[in-house]
Amino acid sequence: MELVWFILLVGVLIFVHELGHFAWAKFFGVRVLKFSLGFGPKIAGFRRAGTEYVIAAFPLGGYVRMLGESPTDVVAPEEEKRSFHAQALWRRMIIVFAGPAMNLIFPIALYFVVALGDDQLAPPVVGIVFPHRPADGKLEPGDRVLAIEGEEIETFDDLVRVVEDNADVPLHFEIQRGTHRVTEIITPALDIREKPLDVVEQVGRIGVMPHHPVAVIGVTSPSSPAGAARLQTFDVVIAAAGRPVERWIDLVSAIDENRGALVPVTYLRPTHLRSALGGLAEIEIFEPRIATVTPEPGVGSGLARAGMELADLYVSDVRAGSPEHQIGLLPGDRLLELDGRPIRLWATFLADLKVGRGRSHVLSWRRGERVIVKPFRLAHERGVTDYGQRFDRYAVGMYNWVPTRVAPSVPNPHPILYALRQAFRETEEVVELTTYSIVRLFQGRLTMRSIAGPLTMFEATGTAAREGALNYLTLMAFISINLGLINLLPIPLLDGGHLLFFAIEGIARRPVSVRVREYASIAGLAVLVLLMVLAFKNDIERQWPHIVDAVTSE
């Protein structure tokens, strides 16, 4: 069945490509002799209006054969006006360019269909507010953004779109906060969005996310009321004071006003089993438990008086051998300061570490009642990924654990408009990614191992087909864009090579000589064969690495 999905994907993309050439040739009155899907022996076909339509045995390609396409073609005088070489230069360029153009336009339709499946979207409800960002102190978790500058905000996607397009512009936010409606002026900061292949994009950001932390607690002290009740860091509270708790803000609401009354707490304790299923696996189970906590009387947050806080800044794991492990950091430690500045959120802490890259840091953390301060540097890693991308990065060797959830989804209010926006955005991003991949390859920042061939595409097609129609269409769109851009490379025998010859003809005011075209075609064929051999080699190394290692070691 995987073979069928592969042939269907390749067949559709070849048909779309050749249809571009065919349609524009017909539009300009050029006689099309043959429209072939595939190469080699003919499997099926028919003739209509002077054109032979063929399905051939080998599906990895196709072609449109036009009258007078080759300079060596002999064209009868009465057919001269309908020949390709008799057309004006701009017409010939359009006919040749139309194939790759169709491969770049077709994905818009595919991504549109995929995006139509997003019938439920995240509401414009604030889940996390990042410290030291424009929204800090102006938006709170649980706030619902109703409008920005008078434009109604119905989904979180709307909020992101408006903010990203208005960096450094003061914006009036209308907010629903509990039973109150408030207005805040927030100016999105100009920020950098990092993309693959070291590509960056400047966007506006205010520092909010729709994800709400689950009520995973950190116990601030063994002697606190929470510690006395035998609660532990990373316990997950699911009910408190007789109220269900799904998010951290639910727990805050349940206990915040408590002034010393007994609070029943139902929670789940994660328990790691190292030899589960007879030693076959390591799994983690959650044991339900009940405790009673009595916050200390007084003013301030009820959770703080109970000795509980969000476990965001508590270390859940430390990678063995990492610099963090070497300085003695352990699971359960609570991070306090980085380089003398208080750490308020794990995500911004990681961002600060990455900005600092390889420089030395001073980290302080609390273990029980003791504060530990140690210098360290992030681990420096260099290498090449399995797909040939070179990396030079600084790796963080400590992790936290606080799951998040988004508020219940809302119906997509404008499915067609949303799908159109997504289609153009996805197409633009893949075009950009593919273009940079080609550039990075010539720069040497991507190795030749990144070139994939039909075996990799076959495997990816089977995987996408098993995952569902939307994944299959997404893969088809991705491959279509790659096919279109690769065909535009100035290599003879590709459409880009023909366009190069036409450009030279336009500058020199005469066609490139037949001899030069023949030599260039031979060189282009050699390049394509080498690339195909390299692609097959890379495919084999990815598919059967152990066999390749065994052969090369002999």
C-alpha cells in the first residue's frame, strides 16, 4: 500500500508540474506533441487533438514535448507559427517557468485544505506571562483579551497576528478580568523569531502564552505547613478546599484567601518504576493521595503561607556528565538566581542562558534550607545531524517538569479567512526554508548528507499516509515546493537551465549556439547523475546504517 501512496504523490506532483508547461503552451498556440507522466515504456495512453497523452513505466519524472522545442527539430513551414522556438522570448520563458511555478502555487491549495481542518482554536486567554516583557504587570493569567485597538480578538491566533505586526507601537488592550473589564496600553517589543538553518525574523511580542501550568507544586521548606503535611515537590494537586483544580490559577483561587483554616488537598504523586513489566521498561505512575494543609494565618498569598509554589523553577532531572551535574545540581533543587539576578520563570532562564552562550555563569539554588552558589558553563556541542546539518550549540543539561494545558477551544470564527492566511504563511515558510537549505549547502554549512533521494521520500510518504490524510497533503505540499525550487536551479536539462539560456539570449540578442547547448546539456546530465547517486548513497546510509558500517569496516 505504501507503494501506491508513493506513486500517487509523485504522480500528482509531476502532473501539476507538466500541466503548467502544457497549459501555457496551449494558451500561446504552441503545438504539444506529447504529454507524458513518467519515462520509459508506455503503459497506457491515447491521442487527442494532435497530442499524445501517455502514462509510462517509471514514475520519477515526466515531460511535455512541444513542436520545435529542440533547435535540431525539423518543422514544416506551415507549422512554423505553432513551434516553440518561433515564439517570442518572453512567451518561451513563461512556458518554461510555468512548470516550477505550478509546483509553488499548488501547495497553497493543499495547505488551505489542511488548515480547514482547524475548526477549533485556542481562545484569547492568557496562560503564562513572561517576566520583564511588555505584558508583565499589565496582563495576568486568566485574562481574556476582547479587543486590540478596537479590533475584536476572538482567538489567540488573532492576538498573535496583531501583536507580531505592530512592534514598537502602543496598543490599547480591552481585557476581561474576572467580572471586571479593564483597558491596558501595551507596546509590543521588537523580538527575534529563530527558525531552522540560522534564519531569524523580526516580530512584535508582548510575552504571553495561552498555556496554563498544571497545579504541580514545589514545597518551599520541609518545615512549612505543606512539608508538615508530607506533600512533596512535583505532587500534582487535582482538588483543594472541595473545589476541582485543573490549572495552577485554580489552586491559587481555592487557597488564596485562606487565613489559617484547614484545607483538604487531593493530589497525585508521580512514582518512577525502574523495572516495570519484568524489567522491560521504565514507567511513571501517579498514585492518588489526600492530605490536609493549614496555611499560616496572616496577610499575603495563601499558597505562600502554606509553603507551596509552582514547581516551574524546581529541577526535575540533571543529565549525567553535564556541567550542571558536575557542580552538584540535583533533582528537587530550587533555582534562585543567575548571575545575581532572581530567576522568575524557567523559560526566560533558558533564554538568558542561550543568550550568554559559552560565557561563565554563577548559579544559586536552594536545597532544603541550604543555599548553594556555584559557577558553571553550558556544555559546548559541535557536530552534524543525521540529515547533514552542521550544529554549533550550547546545551542545557537540567530540566524541569510542569505540564501545561490550554483553555477549552472555541469554534474557528472565520475558517475560510484563517485557512487562506495559514496557506500563504505555510507556503512562504517552506519556500524560505528550502531556499536557505540550498544556500547553506553551497556555503558548506549543510553537508552533502542532507541531500535525500527517493528512498527517503518513499519512507516519509508511507509514514504520512499512515498518520492521516492531512499529514499526507502536508508532505505533498512540502515536496512540491522543493521540486519547484530545485527545478529553477540554473542547471542545464532543468527548467532553470533553459531559463538561463533564455536570459543569455535576451542579453546577447541571439540564441545560444546548438554546440554550446549540447555541451551544457552533457555537463548538466553529469551533475544530475552525480546528485542522484549521492542521494541514493545517503538514503542507503540512513535506511541501513549497520550494513553500511559493516561493509566500510571490512
